[in-house]
Amino acid sequence: MTETLPLPVTALSAAQQTSLVNIVRRAAKTEILPRFRNLSAHQIDTKSGPQDLVTEADTAAEAMIARGILRLFPNAVVIGEEAAAANPALRQKAAEAELAFIIDPVDGTWNFAHGVPLFGVILAATRFGKPVFGMLYDPMVDDWVIADDQSATRIAGAGRAERPVSVSKGGALDTLSGVMHYYLLPKEQQEKLAPVLPSFYRMGSMRCSCHEYRIMAQGGVDFTLSGVLNPWDHAAGVLLCQQAGGVAQMLDGRAYDIGIEEGFLLCAPNQETWDTLAEALAPLTD
């Protein structure tokens, strides 16, 4: 009988994670930042609609990051947002892979294309659909929030000491601040959600999952809610929230993995706050 060997404790070594950070930083320096506030109309296109943009920075950075990853991990499945838009089957392939990397080369493309300096690069690694490494990179500041499934979430940057971060303490519903992409929901779901919104202390959207999860992991907001489950938006952020002490689950109680395409993903700082939010948001699951 063939013995089944256990998977390694963590998917990526510290040296491999450092290499991934350097790949992302080089791509930002080479392909993203030179194009910021320097795009011509022909360098910006739309995908699913007029608010869903793609630029030359997206495609060039994704290609550069993917090449770098495949040099390090030639047997891994690597998908980016733009590649998956062209070939949706890649998403399921990544969900089934022993090791997959998911790239969002310019998260917050609408901001980027309109000259708003609030965008980032998201990189995640998954094992059979479960996030095991995440990085949320801010090219404007050159710093990153990072973790793997065996380490606490921390923030680091060029010339700066690495330090741990943690989610907020949570609390009662009327004390909670959160982010959600309300405008992306179908009208019938907006109608279910609208009566709940006054229950919260504050609600907003940054049009950038990278920065929304960064601020969540650092305790700046108490929760995030999303009904659009693109893995390039969420795989890294879910892991970083969890490793910063938080709880990330589907609103129906399922554990998150990148193969889930429908439902609502709720991240909160602890189980008690998650349960409080889930009760308030129950109309969304009716």
C-alpha cells in the first residue's frame, strides 16, 4: 500500500514569502506606478460594465507577477483577475489545486484609473481552495500586511520594522463601523439590506478590497461584508483577518474557500460580534 505523506505544516517558507513580496514590489515599481495618473484613454477598457475597468497596468503587472511566481513554483496553478475574466474555468482549477496563487494586480482599478491614490496589489496562496498565505500591498507607501496560516498578521515596509496588527474589539451593533459594496448587490438584495444600515454606527466603501481588508486587520473598522465573491478580492483578506484574531465565515456559517461563488462573506473581530452581525443581516439569507 502506498503511504500518503502529510502536507508540510505551512505552504510557504519565510524565504519564499520574501521572494513573493519582492516580486510584487518590483511589478508595482515597473508596471503600476509609472502608469498612475499617466494613462491615455486607449489604455483603459471596460469588462462587465462601465464601472468595471481594466488598464494596461493591470495586465502588465499580472503578467510580470505570474512569471515570477511560476519561476519559484513551477507546478503551482497561478491565476490573475484578468486571466480569469478571459477564462472563467481557471477559477475552479485553482480551487482544486494543491497549491494555487491568486493575483489581483491592481485592486481598486476604478480609483487607479481616476487618479485616486487608493489601490493595491493582492496576492494569496491557497491549498485546495483554503487560503494559506496572504499579502495586501500598498504601492503608494511601499508597505504590506502579510500572514500565512501558521503566523500572526503583521505589517512591514521598506526600511521599517515589522510589527503585529490586530482586529478591533467589536461590540454592540450600534457601535460598529463596517465596509460593504452595497452598490454591487442586485436591487432585491439592496432592498433587504437597506433597513438594516441605520443599525450600524458607520458604513462605507473604499472601492478597494485591498485597503478595506488592511484597515479591518488593523482594527480601523469592525467588519466587512461582501456579496461578490471573486477570490482575488477576498482570499488574502480572509486569512489576514483570521490571523489578526478575527472570524471570517460565509453568512450561512460555511467556512470560506475560493470555490464558493454565491452567498455573503462576513468578517468580524470575534465570534460574539460575528453572531450579532449575522443575526442583523439574516434577511439577506431569506
